[in-house]
Amino acid sequence: MGTKLKKILIVDGQLENAEKIEDFLKEEFEVCKSCSESGVLSLCLTKNFELVICSYALRDITGPVLIKKIKDMQPDIKSILISGSFIPDEEEIMQLGINAFIEKPFEMNTLKNVVDLVLEGSEPRNNKIHEKKH
């Protein structure tokens, strides 16, 4: 009791994907989700998040552009980009200012491990997780 849960913002253009991640992480974290740029920016006005997990493909903006807007509002936020279509190289990861990249599809336990590493201030090895779910 009395332990403050870290706040995570999940952004995915497909609500069902955001809900799967939320369901998996909500026991250990305070989780909010959104599918749109306007929803995300509204949430960022009212809550301070420690981490954003953002899909590359969104309805009205790309994940990296949205992460930059979020970081303009909350400079200390850490970020994980997830995508099955856009696979950045190491240099792009650094240029985008993201802490980690996970290729879709992925196992939820892999995501949880990367979340823990990023929140601890450790960078996942190579910042890039490639995993093909069987």
C-alpha cells in the first residue's frame, strides 16, 4: 500500500491492440490508452506519464511524430515504438529519440521485459527487439 504505480500511455490505431496491452500491464501499472492524436494530447495535459508505448501506424499521424509531440509536453517521458511495417535501424532509433523498438507481432512477456528495462533506465540490448511470435 502507498506505492504509486507508474503511469503508462498506450497508443495504437487499433483499439483491440491497445486493450490487449492494457489488460496485460494494468496489474502493475496505471495504464491509459488512446487511438488518436487528439486523445493522446488531451491525456498528456492532465496526467504525467513515465512511458509511452506507441504504434508506428496510427490513423492521423505516425508514431514517431506523435512521440515527439508528447516529449515536447513531457520531456522526461520514455518511449517504446512498436511496428510490424516500419523497422528502423539503430541510427533511426537514436534520431527518433525512442528508448526501444519492438517488432510486431511480439509476446506480451517480451513487452513487459522491455517496459521494465526502459523504466529502470536501462536500454534493451541494441534498443531493438525482433521476435516472431509462433
